[in-house]
Amino acid sequence: MDTLQYLMSGFAVALTPSNLMVAAIGAFIGTIVGMLPGLGPINGVAILMPLAFALKLPPETALILLAAVYMGCEYGGRISSILLNVPGDAGAIMTALDGYPMAKKGMAGVALSISAWASFIGSLIATIGIVLFAPLLARWALAFGPAEYFALMCFAFACITGLMGDAPMKAVLAAVIGLSLSTIGLDSNSGVYRFTGDNLHLSDGMQFIVVVIGVFSISEILLMLEQHHSSSGAIKVSGRALFNMKEMALTWWGTVRSAVLGFVVGVLPGAGATIASAMAYSMEKRMAGADAHFGQGDIRGVAAPEAANNASAAGSFVPMLTLGVPGSGTTAVMVGALSLYNITPGPALFTQNPTLVWGLIASLFIANVMLLLINIPMVGVFTRVLRLPNWVLVPGILAVSTVGVFSVHATTFDLMLMSAFGVVGYLLRKQGVPMAPLILGFVLGDMMEQNLRRALSITNGELGILVASPISKGLWIVAVAMLVVPPLLRLRAGRKGAAPV
């Protein structure tokens, strides 16, 4: 009962005219920032944080603004993924696997609208989870040490093998390439430069934006140019802009399952939307049955990762508010924003500053509704991008991609590296190698290495720590099952098909 009273007081804060206006502005800005490749929620929040402080906004208003931007970026990241096959951020990588094929079939409006609906449901379920289970889940997250995180990363990679159906080795190859790229740069433990070739531009490692723009955007441009004289490669535009009740029913339970999974993963500090969306996509692909066509434009392959990555974003507020530990890179920036107001997040925050905490939680409900109301009517506007001829669309994609990459370090080296990744990505895609596992391997590689090192340093190199706790044992068992069971099932199905009638 106390929780309900606190939530009502939070709505009293969030529903003030100034906070409502701030939430609406933040949601709109977040959507625009999210759809621009290379910016993402971290940059969006980081850009607005000093502005909020300079305007002398009250701490609860500033936090509501930054939270609305964060949630808006998670919504907006899907737009370029579906329309252009260019993920707005790492969490939207999985959405492109089926979202872009749907756009090529003339169902861009359906893909955009169902993704907005799934994002809404995912954020809503996760925000309810914050209200009901935040303290409990925060204590559970403390049970995750470096060994458990390493096992979780291995489980995420085991899920990747399911992304290629009957050709898992291509997914493994892509993941290995991504892991290899993540080792380039300064070793944070020893201070030694690794695999840089004495090139100062690589001292900080490969930038995410350079890799993702290269293998997705530039390779897509090359494919579009190749298909310029082929009608089979043309993107169709349908008049239907919204999903129907049949499609909503088809994706409903998958959306709910993915939202719960995304929220749980989001509670783990550092796990993030990338892992959540990959696990949700793999889970739904395995549960879909024989009628599924994941990777070719299955609507369930759009709804599941979108619900998961938005739920993960909301779940990342749990460790930030209850433990003072950022659940993601974006919430780390928000912790910095709180420090500007001399506010320290943690268990005491709920008692010392309940107006701030519950106002923020209530604003997540409000911003989520605003984002749905912004995104659904805008579906028709977004799909008009596909009506542009290739001679306009290709230079437009190239211009956005180039500006996004150049804005990171303002060096031409990044542009050349982006082009090289584009050619490599084009050649790999021509051979049927998926790009999503490559990006996932690149994103998770550093986290995986650091947690392995920390785990082994605790026991002076004893490998037993990796399977010491019940949590890590359970994750290893499930990971092995993900690797072994699908090939056995395919082998069994092949034998049945070959058996004489």
C-alpha cells in the first residue's frame, strides 16, 4: 500500500505542466537522436545533461528530461534499422534482421507500428517491474560476480548460433571476427597496445560507430548499387501503415516474454539491451515452430527484440536507483547528472529524496505513452523514405553515415576504416554470413574479457571459479544445451524426412 501511495505522489510530480512539457520534449528529441546512426542514447543524454544544468532545472525535472531522452532513443533506434538496415544503436541490431526484410516486402509501416507497440509493452512491463520488484531484484543482481557475468556472455554467444538456422558455423565465424576486433587497442590491465600495428588511430580500439556503419550501412549501399538494374532488389511500398489484430495476437505472448526477459537482463549492471535483444530474438525463433521464417521478414522477429531492448533500458534504472550502480552506459551518465545536484543514488535515495525517485518512475509511464502517441502517427512519414529513388536514397544514407562516423574523432582514418569494413561486410553478406553476430561479438568482447580476467584474478588463475556458483552452473548448462540440442533436433528431423514411407 505504501508503494501505491508513493507512486501516486510521483504522478503528482510528473504531471505538473513543466514536467509534462519536459517529458514531451525529451521523448521527441530522443526519437530523433535514436534514429540517427551513431548517436544513440548515451550521446543524447550526454548532450542534454549540461543544458539541463545550465537552465537550472530542478533535479527531478532534469532527471525526467534525461529519462525521456533515453527511452525515446530506444524507440528511435528501430526506425533506421527497419527502413535502411542501419541500426541506430547496438540494441536495434536484432530488429534489422526481420525489420528490413519486411520493409523490402512492402510492410515497412507494419514493421514500424508493431515495433512501436512492442516497445511500449516492453517499457510498460519493465516500469511496473521497477515499482514492484526493484529492491528485491537489486539484491539478486548483487549475486552476479565476474564469473557469473562471463557465463552470461557465453550464454549470449550460444544464443547467436541459433540466428543462422541450418548454418550455425557462419554465425560462429561472424562472432569470432567480432571478438577479434574487440581485442584491438589498449589493454586496460597491462597498458600494452594490442594489434594496433603502431597506428595511433587504433590506440583506443575500433569505435562501435565505425564498425556498425561499415558492415551495415556501407555494405547495404553496395548491395543497393548492385541491385540497381534488378527489379528483385527494389523495395516495395505498401499503403498499410499499421498492424492488424491478427498480427498483434501473433506477437503478443512473444512480446510479453521478451519484455520480462529484457527487464531481468537490464537489472544486471552492464548487461544491457544488446544481450537482452539477442536472447529474446533467439528464444522466439526457437519457440516459433515450423511456420516461422525468421530472417526473411517474420513480424515476431521485430516485436521480440524491440520489447526486450526497451524493457532492458527501463530495467537499468533499478541498480542505479537502489544500489547507486549504473545499469548501463546511459544511466552512468545520469548518475553524473545527479552528482551535479549533489545527489548520491543508492538505498538511502528512496527515503531521503522520494520525490525525485517516484517522480522519475511515474515519468517513465508518462513518457512511454507519449512515445507511442508520437511514433504511431509518424509511421506514414517514416515510410516515405522508401519512396525516394536510389539516386537520392543512396547519397542520403552515405551522407548520414559519413557525418556520424566523422563526428566521433573528426579523422579521415575513421572514414577509410568505415569504407574497408563496408567492403568486407559486403563480401561476407554475399556469402551468407550474418552481420548481427559480428557486431554482438564486437560489443560484448571487451566485457567478456574483463570479467574473465577479474574472475581468474580472484583465485590466482583457478578455472573452478567459473562454475563455482549455482547461477554460473545454470548458465553454463543452458548455454551447452543451446549449442547441442538444435543440431540434434535438425539431425533427427533429417532422418525422419529421409525414412521410407
